Amino acid sequence: MRTSFIETLCEVAARDERIWLLTADLGYSVLETFRDRFPRRYLNVGVAEQNMAGIAAGLARCGKVPFIFSIANFPTFRCLEQIRVDICYHEANVKIVSVGGGFSYGPQGYTHHGIEDLAVMRCLPGMTVVAPGDPEETRGATEAVAQAAGPCYLRLGKAKEPSVHASQPKFRLGRALMLRDGSDLTLISTGAMLAETVRTAARLEADGLSVRVLSMHTVKPLDHEAVLAAAKQTGGIVSVEEHSLVGGLGSAIADLLAESGKPFGFFRKFGVPDEVRQYVGSQEYLRRRCGDLYNLARSCVRLRRVA
């Protein structure tokens, strides 16, 4: 995803001289393309994420469109006060990019696990929160975020995520993408769990279940229409995310369903349990510790049919 991001950002920057890229002690293997093409719009601030956010807010107040970029939690939690006060309070047009969402940096341990970022970013006023599902969605998301007004958070995977879409889909902020239709349940995924979600749907289809799959690349604003239609037409929803079960996509969907006042079937959340994460390992290993999406979805449908 990070390669798709930087390639697309270069294309956007070639058309729009307001685009800047700031990073915090990165840029030694990915960002050189932008640095070499637009050296006067590139800035490495060193290990100083708080300053990076403050500088970006100042650039935005001067009419620029700065992107700030770093690993997992560093462009978010480390400079949360600057994001809240310098960026959100002033409705500054700053784009915050986190690379390595979820367990992408699993071997580096909890300090590098990006598993609470969606919850924190979506509670900030005026913040658009985007987590594309594959490299093709990343291209559309980067273009959309660059054109959107106000602060945006773009959560990326790291590298080598499989392309789920055969080509770049029509991407609109706040509008989910349907990858397959179904009538027994809906799996709603955000971020890099999309490929796993599609594979799970295929297994369920082999069991005779008709499964709808939505890529909810925009967590805020949430696509209310797509969620409520899924609840009504398929009778059940399972949210899928590589993020804490508290405050992320699942919580956003739960809020919507509860406040809608409309009847719906079952709803379950699949994600990272709310516990201290002492585990270290590959992304695949850490995902397995979160449970079995296939069995969760299958048991939900079975229970509904029994009821």
C-alpha cells in the first residue's frame, strides 16, 4: 500500500503545487521518489513527530496541503495533542498518513502495533478516517483525501498486501464498495483485512451460504445506507478489522444499528480483543490469535436459522 500511496501522491503533486510531504526520520526506502521530484515540497523533520504536526498545521494555514507520514502510532499517538489542537481545532487541511496499520509491524512489538488508531482518530471532531483495503483502493483513497477539505487520517498497510480489486475501483469517501452480493449475511471489512474477508466469504459460499462483502474503506463518515441495507437484506452483519474491538469500525456500526431504531438480525465484531498485547510475531501469527473469522460467521448464521 505504501508504494501505491507514494506513486499516487507524486501524480497528485505534479498537478497540484499545494501538495507537501513531511516525514519523521523516514524516507530511506520509499519516499525518495517524491523527495527527488519535489525537493522544495519535501521535509524530513527527524524524530520529532510533534513538530511535524505543528509545521503541517502552519503550512495548511498558508494554503498548502501537507501530508505527514510515519510508522503506525507515531504520526498519531505521539503527536495527538498537536493533531487535536493545532490541526482539528483550526480545521487545518492536513492529511495524516500512518503506514503499518494493524499488525504490519508485528515483530517490533506493541509499540509498533497500530490497533487503537481508528478509535482515537474517529473521535476527533472534523476528522475523516480512511483505511483502504488493498493497493488499488489506496490509489483512490490518496486522490480523494488530497481533494477533501479539512483534516483526514489515512491508514495504510505496509507492503506486499495482495490486490483484491482487478483494477482501481471507483472510490468515493464515505461510500462502501461491494465486492460480492449475498443474502445470508454481510461481512464488512476495513483496511488490510479485505483479502482475508474475501477468502472467508468464498469458504462460506462453498458451505452453501450466500455472503455479501463490503469494503468499508471510510470509517468516518460511515456509509449508513450500505450498513442499513445490509442489515435489512441479509439479516446479519459481522464487522472485520485489524484493530481493537473497542472504538473502531465495529463500534461505529454498532452505534448506527442501535440508533437507527430499525430491527436487524445478528451483529458481531471480529477484531483485536481488548487486552494488553504482550505477543510478538508475524502479522499472520498475531491475526490468528484474534480468533477464527470463518467459524464466527458460520456459527452466527447457524444460530439465526435455529432461532
